[in-house]
Amino acid sequence: MADIWNVDWYSRNSQRLFPISSAATGRDATDSISFPQDLVVDLNITASFDYDPEDFYLPYLDVYQNGVIIAVGYEASLIAAVDIPYSTTLPQSYRFSSSAGDVTGAMTVFSLRNVQQQTPAGRWLFNLEDTRIEPCQVNIMPKGVSSITVRTAIGDTDPLTGNIVLLMGTNTYWAGNASGGTLRLDVYDVEEFVICSNCPPSSIPITSFNGVSTTDGNFNIIASTCVEPEATDTGLKLNDQCSEPQCGSQEYQTLAEAIRVIEREHNALTKLAERLEQNMQSFRDVMLASKLSDIACQASTTTTP
């Protein structure tokens, strides 16, 4: 009994070489294998006007132990390579882009069954005319800015897309010419800072210390004999070196020995005080006993009625 196929878009494409052109053979450069029909079932590419939609193709197919790699190329250049592990749940779509960002696309992988069963391991190379992508799958778009990335001292931000608004900051002015398609950034060097309306209060810079200002915007902190400045992440730390102990190793040893002598003398005095207290207690006991021995006993008188 013949297999029953669902007549949806992916199932139909898995039975033909689509998105490879119908005029292409799908055979590799050595004419040893054919590109698996059920591997790629959909492919959409967006490129700039510099690209010819008829020169995109699949230049190689890597089959290795853990999965496959499908390459997308243009003429003699590699656009991107999509890695699909065997453990992936399919069908699955994969997005890709060129290093310059002028080519983007999405590839839908339907099944790896025929690759595992029929395609030997290794890298299989294909010529342009054998795996040419259908030109209707390539959308040529005018050149433009696809995204803006802001680079700061701590790294790059995520790409900004869509409608982007450039705000004027301190001492800056953006001048745009809609008809000419130009954007100019002016930076003003003035003594009194221009504070923009959209800047937060924390962005106001320090202009003076105790009424003392500077001509170039830089304040030089000169340390004295005892003060040592130390830079921190968010400020400046002043260390007072004169308040720290100035004794050296020899002085510390002499002081430690003197303290040990005092401790020994204190222990000796404590023991003497304890012995003296014991002797005083013995003396009091003897004195009390001698006084009791000097008192005569009184005879008891009994009266008979």
C-alpha cells in the first residue's frame, strides 16, 4: 500500500527538491548523491539590491555523527551555515543572516530521516547550477538601515529596530535633513553646560567645588603628606596615612616584651595578695580562739523549792 501524505505545504515540498529550482539536478559535484528532498521544505531570503536572486544556492551539506549542517551561499561566497542536531524536534525553522547583515532569511527543515538512512557521512559539495534556489524565494529589498547598535564603555546594546528616536543630550544638537537624507550631530564646547529638557537630574555635571571652578572642566586633587587619594568605581576615596600606626617591627617587639613583663608582675602581685589574704584569715582565727579560751565557765546553780 502506498504511503498516504498530507497535502499541506511542507509535505508536498518534502516530495520534491523545493526550494531548489526545478531546473536544477540536486546532484553533488561528484554526482554521487542527491540533495535529500525532505530535508529543506521552505526557504525565504531577503537581500539588498546588490544581489542577483538567481545566484543563491546551497553550496554544501555536512553530514556528521550528531547532525547535519546546511550552507546557504551566493556565487562563490558563503552567506550562512545552519546546524541541525539529530536530537531536534522537526519540522523546525532556523533564521540566518550574513556577516554584513545585508542578507537575512529563514529555513524550514522537515526531516532528517533520508539523510541518516541514505546519505554517507562527510561534506558534500554542490555547484550553483545544481542547487540553485528558486528566484521567487529571494526578496530583493532597497538598501536601508536594518538596526542601530549603541556602543558604550561597557559594551554594545541590543540592536534597535523599528522607529528609533534620537534625543538631544547635554551640549549636543541633532540636525536632520529629510529631503537630503542626512543627519548631523553638533557638539558644543561651552563653559556653561546646556542641559537638555529630557535629561535626568543625575546627568547634570559638577561645575565647581566650594565656588572654585576651572577653565578646562578638569579638577586636579593634589595630595598632601598624609592624604593619599584612591579611585573607586563611583568616586574618590581619601586615605589618611598619618592616623595609622607608625611603629616598625623592632618597636613592636620591644612593646610586646614590656607588656609581657607587666603581665608577669601582675600575676605575681595577684598571688601575693591571695597569700596575704590567707594569712590574715589564719591570724583572725587564732585571735578569736585565744579570746574564747580566756572566758571562765560559770557554774550552774539549782534551787530546790
